[in-house]
Amino acid sequence: MGDGTNTNRSTPVTVNLPPGTEVTAIAGGDDHSLALTSADTVLAWGENNDGELGDGTTTDRSTPITVNLPAGVAVTAIAAHGDHNLALTSTDTMLAWGANFGGQLGDGTTTSKSTPVNVNLPAGVTITAIAAGDEHSLALTSTGTVLAWGDNFDGQLGDGTNTNRSTPVDVNLPTGVTVTAITGGNLHSLAVTSTGTVLAWGENSSGQLGDGTTTNSSTPVNVDLPPATTITAVAAGDAHSLALTAPPTSTTTLQVTPANPTADQDTTLTATVTCNIDTPTGTITFRTNTTTLTTTPLTTTTTNTTTLTTTPLTTTTTATATHTTTLPPGTHTLTAHYTSTNTCPNSQSTPVNLTITPPPDEPDLPITGPNITTTTGAAALSILAGVILSYAARRRPPHRAR
């Protein structure tokens, strides 16, 4: 508990942190606890039989003590499971301490360590996340691959063997797969991919790999997720697994064809809806400014995508609605409003702004100028001549008798 006693507690108690300490992350092993501080140091407390507190002793502690990090090392992330710990440093190196019976410290030995030692990472590898199993360890690289080391009796290292490893080896991920998150269970491992799917490997006696079987696997297998499910995070217990799904979202886009219509020209509005959890169903209401043009049912279309890998077939489902109208002169703010009839949430498109100018007026009849036609010019002159003659006739003086 870290409260200075050895009394079990049925409600939370405050850990006796050193004065002025600010904790930024925590991790727990079987019988010990870790805390990362804002000063990039690590505190530990609890059982210490295998040196898991990292203070150079095997003495249990009921209040936090400082882990003996190498001089000048700043820790950015911590992980714990079983009786060992991992730490990621600001220089992209890894430290490990505690029990090492399966080689889980990754230093090339199976000797437990009571102070942190360097994990023997492959040259040129940058680590972005770490995770610990009971007697194995995992590391996610900046290229989306996964390293594993330690006990491998149940295939939890994912390298296609059941051989223990005291230094990191590559997990045999399916071709083309990029991993974004990892976690370790007691004897199994999980990984989230960039497409929101989950891979699992290792012990499966209780179905913790989620592939519909209870057969262990020494290479990653796909977890049988419900259709249209996107996973954002995973967690593992001793013999069970958990996954956090992405919240339901929908996106509506609006396309106007032609992009710059003229007054009273036929204009087609096309709304496209995508949803991350279900096939979009419902209606689209097209509006200009605050005026409703029409409400149209959605039509769904499905696209299947696959590559020459062991990755499952990816299905993308969208729905569209169209409306053709004519727009009068003026400024128009066009929007498409999606109203859902299933689990997809409602959404609205980004407004499309149009300014339609009125058609030009008909030109007046020209009567002078260099571009006047011969016919028009002659007609105009004849009219003018008639007017002048008529005016002259009215001005003739009356005849007087002599």
C-alpha cells in the first residue's frame, strides 16, 4: 500500500510519497508498486524478494524508496508485471530490474537484478512503448514492429517458437501490419494495429486470445472482434483480455456539381456519410441558408479491400444521397444534415458557400459607333431623315395671295 504499514485495506489510502513529489504515471507488479515522478525518477515499494524495488537490496518496503537509476538517466515511461520492471529513458534506451528467471530483463542473462540494467536492444531501434508480462517483456518500436523477450513456454514471445529468449527478438507480425499499442498478460500478449484490429499470441487455455479457440499460438492471431468494431486500447489480465472500442462517429461531406453554377443552372448536391461502427442508414436534408431544399433517403455502397497478406478483408461501407436543383442569384450556404436511424450518430457537412450572379441585361439597340451594321445604320438614318422632313414640313410658312 505504501502507507507505512502492512495492514490490508478495503478502501483506498494515501501513499506516503516524499514531500514535494509529483507523480505522472504508475504501474503495479504482483506484490510491488512503481511511480514515475515529474522529475523523471522512479519510486518503488512493496515486496522485494527478487530486487524488484531496484534499490540494490532485497528488503521489502512499506513506503516508497527511490530506484537506483544510472547517473543522468531520465525515465519517460514505466511498466511492471510479475516480479520485474521496465523503464524507457529519454535517450530511447531501456532499463530492467527484478526477477529474471526467464530472461525477462533482456540483458542476455537469467540472473535477477536489484538495480536497473540495460536491455540489449538491436542497434538503431527506437522504442516508443513498453509492456510487461509475468515473465516476459514487450517493446513497441517507432516503425510499428514489436520486440519480445523472456519466458516463452506458451509462445508469448510470438516468434514462432517456444524457446526462452534473454535478449529481444522480433514478434512475427503479419506482413504489412503496423502496431500502435501493446500489453502483456500473464502468459499471453496483445497488440492493437493501425487499422483498429487486435492481434494476440501465447497461452489460450481460457480463450484469452479471442480467436474462437483454446489453442495456444506462438505467432499472432487475429482477435474475432464484432463487425465494424475499431479498437483504441487493450489490457490483459492473467488469463483474460480487454479492449476499448472507439466511440461511434459519423462524417458527412457535401459535393456540389458544377462547383460554380450559374443562375438557374441544374446543380447536383451529393452527400456522403461514413460511420466507424455501422452502415449509415437514415436521411439527408439538403439546405441552402436556412431553407430546406429536400430530404432524401441514403443509399449504401460497400467496397471490399484486401492485400496479399494474412490481414483480414477490410470492408468500408458508405452511404450517399443526391438532389438536383436550380439556385437563384444570390449568396448560398449549402449544407447536408444526416439524420440516423441506427447506432451511427447524426452529423452535418462543412458548409459550401456559393455566390451566383444574375444574368447580364439584354444590350440596348446601337445606333452609332464603329461597330454599327450597315443595315442598322441605314434604317436609323432613314428614320432620322423622316423626322427632319416632317419637322420641316410643319415649319413651312402659309401661302399668301398677291
